[in-house]
Amino acid sequence: MYKIAIAGASTLVGRELKEVLSESPLDSARFALLDEEDAQGQLDQVGDEVTFIQAISADAFERADFTFFCGTESLTRRHWQQALRAGSTVLDLSAALDREPGVVVRAPWLGTEAAAVDLFTPAVVPAHPAVIAIALLLKRLQQAAPVRFAAATVLEPASDFGRAAMDELHQQTVSLLSFQTLPRAIYDAQAAYNLLAGTGEASKVNLPAVEARIRRHYEVLTGGRGPSLAVQVVHAPVFHGYTFSIAVDLERPVEIVAVEEALTGEHVELILEDSDSPSNLSATGQNDVLVRLRPERLGRNSNLASRMWLWAAADNLRLNAQNAVLCALDLRRIRPQGTVQ
């Protein structure tokens, strides 16, 4: 039986991870729920196992086969080496270890090996979920025709920046409706009823850093051989769910039905009706990426197109947790069942 530690168990990502783990082949593991001291003592549950969230002590990671870091970057930096010394495999969902030497970025959905993962790999960073959705759709399109260029606008929800960002978005909405002063501790800008390509100078939300991480992960996962991709991240005034507007230019015209067939498959649900257009609401709780194809036909009656728009949506927390669990399942091959100290 495996032992799994979740550091940052009370966070939004931590809660989603617990649900995904309870639905996975790792559901029979023993779980240690860990977090900052202010969350200590909270009653929590993974599957049928009810337990308490504990503070991270000197022996918190003892005999843990896998440790998922779901909290702040600072929490991960303070404790990941401690988990390694205890013999645990580290999976970092906080992005704190993104540029650490030897750390590997993974996305099993894409079916690519970004780098060799072995017993000497210090940690694995599950790829940014927006990258997974975009790269998966472009990979599918490549089956119909080579992609010359793609540009993606990522509309990012408040939940990607934690519970404090969601609370401030809610408070700003209430304050606007009651003509009160807006709280600005997180965004240092009006996020409610507003689309933002940048936030205030004192903001704790760093959209350029998110863009840079998406570009970096895309290059790593495609090995630098993927279609050229331009990315812009825009903060949307919603609580949950990514939406994507992706413009694609193919190298040659292809039949639209061939593009639809290429997109259809595992992890992608192609929506054919405008009335069911993908949205952040319809994607909530879904395991797949929802996508609507809008081709620019070469003529009014033509069935050919070389340029097209993809409007897609995905549950940001679900996709992040799913990818992390898949990374752990892949890593089982380098670990014996049960920790050997």
C-alpha cells in the first residue's frame, strides 16, 4: 500500500486533488494531509478515509511514497527538500520548482517524454493545465494538416490564484453593487465586471509570469518542434474554468470534416451545436476539454478551410489535479510498492 502526502491539502487545488485521487487506482493509499498552521486541525476526507489536516513537522513525510505540493510557492520551497530526504517522490503543483535543475515537466495526455524520469529526478512538475489543453488540440490538428501558426488567448479564472483571489473577486462584485470602496489586496485593480491583461503594481497576481510559464512548458513538452504559438493571458471575472480562443493557420486547405475527425478522440469533446457552446460553466467538473470549431471556409459553399478558430473550455482545477495524478501513476514504475527506506 502506498502512502501519499498532500502538502497544501486545504487549498482549492488540494481539495480537487483529493477527489481525483479517490477516483484513481491510488484510492487505497494511506493519506497524510498537511498544510500551514492556520489550517491545522481541520477535519477532511479522501475517499472513505476521514482524517485531520496536520502541520508540517520534522517527520511529516516519513515513509511517504509520493508528496503532492498544492500550496503556495513558499511552502513548496521550504519543504520539498525535506520530502526528498525522506525518500518521497515530489510532484509540485505550485510551480515553485519550475526552474530547479533536473526537475522534469510532464503531461501524460500528450504522450511525449520531455526528459528521462528515473530515481535521480529530484521532482516532477505537472505541466500548466492551459498548456495541456492547447498542445493537445494542436497535436490533434496536426493529424489533418501541418499547423503553420497558432495564437491562443487564455481567459484565466480567479481560482487559479487561490481562495484569496476568489474572495476578493466576490467582495469586489458585492462592493460595486452597493457603491462601496473596492478591496484591492490581491489584484490592486478592479477585477469584477472587468477583463484584465495586467493588474496593479502591488498586485499578488502576476499575469506575465503565467504567460512565461505557459510558453516555457509548451516548448519543453513539444521539444521545441511544435507549431509556432503566440500566447496572451487575460484575467476573466469568473471564479472557475479556463476558456480559450485559439486561431490556427494550416499549411494547406483540408476538408472541414477531416479537421473534426482529427479533433475528436480521448480527452476532447467536440461540440457541434452553437447552442451548446463550450463555457467555463459547462466545463466545470468535466474531465475533458470541450471545443467548438469555427472554420473560415475558402468559399461560401466550400468544404475546405486552412484557417480556423477554436473556442475551448476546461475545468482548470480538475485538469491540474488529473495531470498530477497521471504523473504519479507513471512514476510508479520507478518505485517499489511501499516505501523502502
